[in-house]
Amino acid sequence: MENEIRININNPKQLEKLYRDHKGAFTIAFNNIYQELTNEPTAQAWNERLNFKDEHITWGNKNEIIFIVVAAFIGGLIAKMPSFLGIDYDVYISKNIGFVVFPMLTGYFIWKQQLSMTKLVLPLILFIASAIFMNSLPYNEKSSTFILSTIHLPIFLWAILGYAFVGGDLNNNQKKISFLKFNGNFIVMTGLILISGMFFTGITMALFELLKMDIQTFYFEQIAVWALAAMPMLSTYLIQNNPELVNKISPTIAKIFTPIVFITLLVFLITLMYTQKDIYNDRNFLLVFNIVLIGVMAIILFSLTEATNNTNSKFNLIILFGLAILAIIANTIALSAISFRLSEFGLSPNRLAVLGANLLIFIHLLFVSYGLFKNLKGKASIQDVEGDIAFFIPAYAVWAAFVTFAMPFIFKFV
């Protein structure tokens, strides 16, 4: 890409074509070589186009604001449905928590992407079918398959959101990577809004307490629920219209935490071998171990997607490669423990779900670590590594769908 930009620096039509075909790769490559081309007027214009930073917050157009407000209101209605229908809140929310967030976000990106009717039908059918299925499941808080379905359904709904985000173009790896970056920015922005909301809530409670008025029940039932339902829409809206708000925060967090996580995981594995902890028979330890492993995988993926924003990221990539190797070792330990429990205690919904998730993560880590190794050897670009990440994303969606919809029938709702 860098050579193509150099060759076509005075060919505006070809540069525009390169940009439209590979926006992310073009931006990275251009920023890498801009110092060589600073005397070229075309390069100067492209630099301003790609890197211009507006200091003002953009609030979008009126139609978009209306859409966001309506979508947030619908999300609040879904969250408040138990109050309107007089049904048990715990039962309802365990089955429908994902529908408070993902249908509205998906609708927003469908509207933004202006998806055709043919591409709109699939997410619509999947949301309706998922809602019918989950609300038809018998509520049983002791049922492993029920718990697994409630845990994995949001992952499946997240995949539908990804489909809308990429405009139904499932073969475009660059768009998939953009979706992962959006998720990282979304977490940061939502976290900031949530902290601000908690601060506001504390002040409100304190002020009314001075008046000897207990508004806690009213506040949380009539205000906080609506606010929490609106947060995902507000976060997405701000990110889409003002990406610069978190574009600096997310890479900084990734750079800070990646080395810390690497050191922590290394010390943990050494300590695990030194203490000879019996994870094969400690079910709770194995569960926590797998949750930590999933978190490490998420950090690797997010950090790698952000590493492409830094032209001097060799050290970061070396740390990421080391973290991926440590995660593979940890995953191997987890897989051996799960295999032992399967051979000793037989097949169960929880063991099958954990085994499948660990196998997916293990294979994905192998792809990513091999891509990083080739990149460090100069035999692959960072875009190739991103392709390895993006290629595997649909596998998680398929597995989440299997656990959510098929396992209850396979294990007879146990």
C-alpha cells in the first residue's frame, strides 16, 4: 500500500480509489510515509483530510438526534416491561437483558448504513426468533442449559450488531476490525458516562437527604432504569459523531495495560506451577481461570487493533506476541483440566460449553500468534494479522448460537 501511494501521489483518481477500497490500510500506510511526501501539495491535502481534528463536539443532525432519543426510549420501555405487565423482574431481565441494548444499536447502524431490505430481513428475523425462544424457555435458575443460554445470547445478539455495523459485508475484514475498535471505544465511553451517572446519583441522593426525603426507590425505578437503557445509545452516538473523543484514550489504555497483563499472567503461571494448585478437581478455580483467559484474549485483540494506530509499535507487538504465547500456555492448561473432568465425570452442559469456548480461543490464539511472529520477522503486515483476527469472529457467533439454542434441547433442559 505504501508503494502504491508513493507511485500515485500525483494521481488523485487512483488515490481516491485506493482509499475507498481500503480506508483503514490506506490511512495507516499514508501516515507511515507522510514525512517523505511533505513537499507534495496532494500529500498535504490528504494529510489534512485524514488527520484533521475538530476541537468541537459534533451533535449530528436533527434526524439522528430524534432516532437516538426514540431508540433510547424503546430500550427503556423494554427494561420497564416487568413494571407494566406485573411480572417477576428477575425472570424477565435474565431472559431479556440483551434485548434492552442490541436491537436498538443494530437499528441505529442499519439506519446509518442504509441497508437494503434484503439485508434488513436477516437481523429482524434473528431478533424476533431469539426473543420468542428465550421467553419460551422455562425459567429455572438451577438449570445449566438455561444459565448458559442467558449468558451466550448477548454474544449472539452482539454478532447481529456486528452484521449491521459492517453493512452486511461479511467478507470485509477491515470492517470487522473497525467493529472491534468500536467495541473498545464503546466500553471506554460507556464507562465514562456510567461514572458520571454514578456521581450525579450520589449528589442527587445527598441533596434530597438534606430535605429528609427518601427518593431512592423512586429514583432507581423511574429514572435510573431509563438512564441505564439510554447509555449504550448515547455512547454509540457520541463515538460515531466524535471519534476523536476516545481515539486517544483507548490506545493509551491498551498500551498501559498490555505490559501489565503480560507481567501478571507470567507471574501467575509461574506461581501456579510453584504452588502445584490442583485445578483438575477445583471446579470454581477452573471457572475463574477461564474467565481470566477470555479477558486476556479480549485485551490481545483490542490491543492489536489499536497497535496499528502507532507507527512505532514494534515493542508493543513484541509484548503482544509474548502475551499471546502465555495465553496459549494458559489455554493448554485449561483444556487439559477440562478434558480430565470430561473423562472423570462425563459430559455435561457446562463442560461442553467451556470446552468449546476454550477450543475456539486456543485456535484463534494460534492464528494470531503465528501472524504476529511472521510480522515481527517481516514476512507479514499488521493488516495480515488483523485479517487473522477478523476471519475468526463469526466462529464465536456460531458457537454462541449453538449453546443458546441447541444445547437446551440436546441436554433436555437440564
